[in-house]
Amino acid sequence: MATTYEDASSNVLRRMKEGGFDFARVHPIDFYAILPSEDCARRAASQFRGESTNAQVFPREEGGWNLQVSKVMYATYDGIGDFEHDLEELVEPLGGVLDGWGVTQEIGRL
């Protein structure tokens, strides 16, 4: 019997497809990381400059700092996985951890 392993990204993408998400066009996809200090978060954010990315940092109520990187891209499993991998490689040495990703889905007309 074959088994299929589904991770969080494949589950989210499946739900997006079921909800009618338009995969044929690019969207701003938000990636999140948690870093231990404002300095670490700002150092990570400084690595994202360009017309297809935007990075913001803000404090967490629980302590530490959030890093939000928005990248305009197609919502594909491989593209999201590759960007998450690169982000993790950047934040891990700074004491950071990934905290997921998300995209705003437009509601179709009724």
C-alpha cells in the first residue's frame, strides 16, 4: 500500500485549491520567522531588497521579534519550499526559527 506524506505546505496548498485560489497569477506570499532580538531581525530583513520582496520587523508580545518577508511569486510547492529553505538558512545562524507562511486569498463574487 502506498502512503503519501503531506506536510503543512501541501495541506495549505490543497485547501487553497479547494477554495478556488488562482494559481495562474503571482501573489504576495508572506513568510514569517521569529528572532531573539530586534538587531537580529533587522540584520535578516536587510537581506531582502528588491522589487519582488519586502521585509518588516515588529516585536512579539511573547518576546523576541517577528520578521515578515513578502515575496511576489507563484504559489507553488517547490517555490515556497525553496524560499523557506533560504530563509531558514539566513535566520538559523541568528538564533531564529521559521514560523510559517501565508497568502491572502481573494473571495470570488457571489
